[in-house]
Amino acid sequence: MPATEATSIGVKAAPILSWGDVGATLLMLMLVLGVIIGLALLAKRFNVGMPMQRKQHVRVLSTTMVSTKERVVVVKAGNSLLLLGVTPHNVNLIKELPAEFEAELLKEKPSS
């Protein structure tokens, strides 16, 4: 039977919250958080997420850092090869590359 407290008029009332209730609530909270974290780790482990696109129309083939914030990027967009200059605030087309360049680029790229 739970402990009771005396009030000013002499009527005994049960406490609003006992330590057993607090402990059970914290235990359930920890259990729910554990399930959420466990499911997130499983999803990350098995690469569950948004469905992948069937075909990528724009691919980055190569990237070279020019300075700490600027880089030069070779991008294949559709059937075009583009050499782009990329800064934190801007992307500029430097040159459209010939189609033969892709074969040379893929030949130089080390296999993963």
C-alpha cells in the first residue's frame, strides 16, 4: 500500500508520484530510445533508405583541388563532358571536353 500524507484538514491523500513510477517510466524511456538507436544502426548497416535513382544523368568523373576552396571538376552530363571551375559561391564552365577524354580519364582512374 502506498505511503500517505496528512493534509491540513486531516484527510490522508496518496502521493502524486512514487519512486517506483519514476523508475518504471525511465526504464521504458531507455528501452524506447534503445530500440530507436538499434533500428537506426541496422538501417545504416544494411543501407536502407531512399530508393536509388535508376540512372544518373549527371556524374562527377574527376575532381582536382586548386586551392583550399576552389576545385576543377570533370562532369558528364548526358553525352557531354564538361570541365567546371567550382568555388564556394559560383560554378563556371571552363571548357566542353571531347568525348575521347572520358576513355582516357577512366583508364587513369584506379579501380576500387
